[in-house]
Amino acid sequence: MKHFLTAAGILSVASFSMAQDPDLAQQIAEVNLRTNNTWMLVATFLVFIMHLGFATLESGLTRSKNTINILFKNTAIIAIGLLTYAICGFNLMYPGFADGTGNEIFGFGGWGIGPPEDYNPLTYADGNYTYWTDFLFQGMFAATCATIVSGAVAERIKLSSFLIFSAVFVGFFYPWLGSWKWGLGWLHDRGFHDFAGSTLVHSVGGWAALAGVILLGPRIGKYVGGTVKPIMGHNVPLAAIGVFLLWFGWYGFNGGSVLSADAEGVSFVFVTTSMAAAAGVVSAIALSWITSRKPDLTMALNGSLAGLVGVTASADVVTVMSSIIIGLISGVIVVFGVALFDKLKLDDPVGALSVHLLCGIWGTLAVGIFAVPEAREELGITFMTQLLGVFAYGAVSFVSAMAIFALLKFTIGIRVSEEEELGGLDIGEHGMEAYNGFQIFLTQ
């Protein structure tokens, strides 16, 4: 995740002074490290807050009888993501590939974490952040991938099966796929560009979610007699809070991907991120209002997330006006996407497939359409390479997730019983209620 549009530099007079005074150079390097590292830690905290956003969004858009189950999964995902990333994920994603050789598909740097023997925080990552900050920032991204799956399979998946899937997929497949680009693997060498993860995080999670939705089947009562029966979420204000938390956290997600506190670079990415989100809200509102004749708040909320996902791949290499166009198209995609998946009888309670999968694909392809000429020349960006990345990530993500879910389905099972689903996963899986005294006990 290298930022392209950077204005950082050192005045010639300062360079001359440092050349004459090594102690001054050391002091400047230390100040630079502290400043950049502090911003990277702040960005890490912002990405962490996104998990609260996912938890509140998912629980708000699902029924009250499944709230504890949603919150439990989102709590466990953070722990699973960080632990598996420490055990093997970090060294799978960054195995030590050499930039430019073009043949790196798989590599592994060893079990556990720890800086290399020649580690020097003043030279690691160009002196912008420490090894430990690098691990933690990337670890927060890893946990996000499983959260995308959580929303799509909500209200009918077995908790144990979901946790096993998350550990395997996030612990092995997510970082392995990430190494193809961010670890300087074969797609990086071909010029594939994904600044902060439209594909590497969002589409990878979206493809995994699609596999789960297909094998699980729809919730009871969702598709009856050839018609789609809306199953409303129990707390739209909670969902709205979740979206605002996600938007807030996205400034760390994209802004942190500059990988320094470069003033021009971070500020620019903040602007493209904000404009795409705003445009996504507007287009989703307009289209849903036209098609349903009523302004739909949930579509407006998902429109903002659609714009954010859409611009995540290109926030550093497009103009501000291009980011607005990307966001506008993302908002349209998410509205049509929700209708499309319902038509295909693929039940997604929170719209994760439309937001993360479809808009992640669009955002990745948009790099090849809207990237500024300077970025194309320096980074080797082409539309066909972006398309190649979409197909490569899609094929491996979907097939691997389908294999894991299928293995679980034919061993321990992946779906709760009909009785548990009707009564609610809070009681069936956890034996407790989110809203004490409000549980409806169903009788035959």
C-alpha cells in the first residue's frame, strides 16, 4: 500500500546541514519516526473502531433475537484475526518477496512475529513506523475480512462453524492472497494497484461471503411463493450509528495506507475518501427514491459504504472529481445489487455482497479507468491488469471459501436447526437475551 501522490521532501539547505552534521541527521530521523509512527498508530485505532461499526450495523439490520450472536461473532473475529495474524498471517502476507521478479505466488517467512535480526526502527519502512506498528495496523485489516462474511450469513449460521471458518480463511487465505500485491508478489510486479483494499480486503471478504450464502441458503420465510418478503432490522438508529463509525474509521483505513504522516498525501486521501462516500449517499438516495417512490434510509447508509469501498483502491491515484464519479457509480451499484441478489434468492441480511463484493470489484476496475497519467506511468497501471487481479482474487477466494464451508457443512454442519432459527440464535446458541424480557417464545 504505497502512496503515489506525495509532496514530502527535504530542502536542499537542510540536506547540506545534515551531511555536515550526522548528529542532526539522527535527530531529524528520530523526529520523523515519532511523527509518522504516531499517525500510523492513530490510524490503527481508527481501523479498530470499524469493528464496533460493523457490530452495530449488523445487529441493527437484523432481528433483535439474534443481537447477542452478532455481537459475539464480531468480538471473536477481532481476537481470531489478531492471533492468527501473529501466528502465521503476517509472515504469509509479507514473506520477503523481492520486488520485480514476477514469479512470487506463495511464500512464508516463519511462525510467530518478531523483527529481523538487523532491525533498526530508523531504517525499517523508510523510517516511517516501527515493525510492531506495521504488524498491528495490518492485523486490524485482517480481522475486517471475516467481519464482511459475518453480516452476509447472519441469523442462520452455526456459531462454531463460523468461528472455524474465520480462523482458517483469515489465518491462511487472506494473508496469502494479500502477498500477491502488498507483499510484492506476482500481481504487484505486473502493476496491479489496490491502495487500501477494495479487492484485497473487501472483495476477498465478499467472495467468501457469497460462498457462505450459497451453501447456507436463505433465512426461513425470506422467499415465499416466488416473492421476496422483507425481513426488517430491529434497530435502524443502531445501524446508522454503525455506518457513521465505519465512515469515521475509514479515515484510518485509507489515510493510514499512505504509510506515513505526509501532510499532502494524507490530506488528499481524506478528501477523495470523503467525496466518494458523499457521492455514494446521493446516488443511492436518488435511485432508491425513484425506484421505490420513498426515500430509503438503509439504502442511503449502504450508499456511503459503497462509495467508501469503491474509492479504497484508488484514493491515492485519482483526481477529486474522479473520486466523486466513482462514488456516484458505487451508490447505483449497491441499489441494483441488493435487488439482483434478492432476484437470485441469495439472502444477505445487511447488503454485504452488494457493498463489499460488487463495489469492491468496481473500485478495483476504476483504478484502470481513472488513474492519473503520472500514476499509470510510474506504477504500470492498466485496466487489463486490474481485471486480471479481479479474476485471480475472485477465483481463489470463492473456491477456497466454498471448500471450507462445504467441508464444515458435511462434517459438523453450518446451519442451525429450524427451531433455533425461529426462536433466535441468542437463546439457541447463547442461552441469553440482548433485551431481557422481550424474547418471544414460539410454540408449535
